[in-house]
Amino acid sequence: MIKRNWPCDPVCKLCDQEQETAIHLCLGCVYAREVWTLMEDWSGGLVRVPEQGLQIEDWWRNLLMHLPKKERRVAAALLMYTVWNIWKERN
């Protein structure tokens, strides 16, 4: 919203600590990181907590590239579902 010059509060609504960007909201926010930790536990390690400083595309690619096709599809679905729900919680 900031890039489009729309009036908004630039601070993340989930952690109230940093500027809200897509990378922060999806990967870096303390709230999102806790969600990813829970997903890692729940999925038995199929989904892993994002490393700090990675771009979304790099994290996605690194997580999925070594998996067999069937597991890759499941992991990709879990990633999309989790990011979508973090976004929904933010809104």
C-alpha cells in the first residue's frame, strides 16, 4: 500500500515491531515465524521455518527442490495454505 501511496500505517499489524512488507509479513514477523514453527512440527519437518534474510522465492525454491514430486506437491500446498492464513489473520 505504501508503494501505491495509499494512506496506511506502515507498521506490521501482527507484531507491531517492524515495517510491514510482504517478506516481513510472510517470513520475518515474529507471529509468522511462530506459525512456521508450528507448521514444521505439525508437518514432521516437510515444511521448515524460513531462514532469516531469504527472499520468498528463494525460500520456496530451496524448500521444494530436493523433494520427490508427491511430497513437493504436498509441501507447496502447505506453504500456500499457511501464507494465505497468515495474510487472512493480518486482515
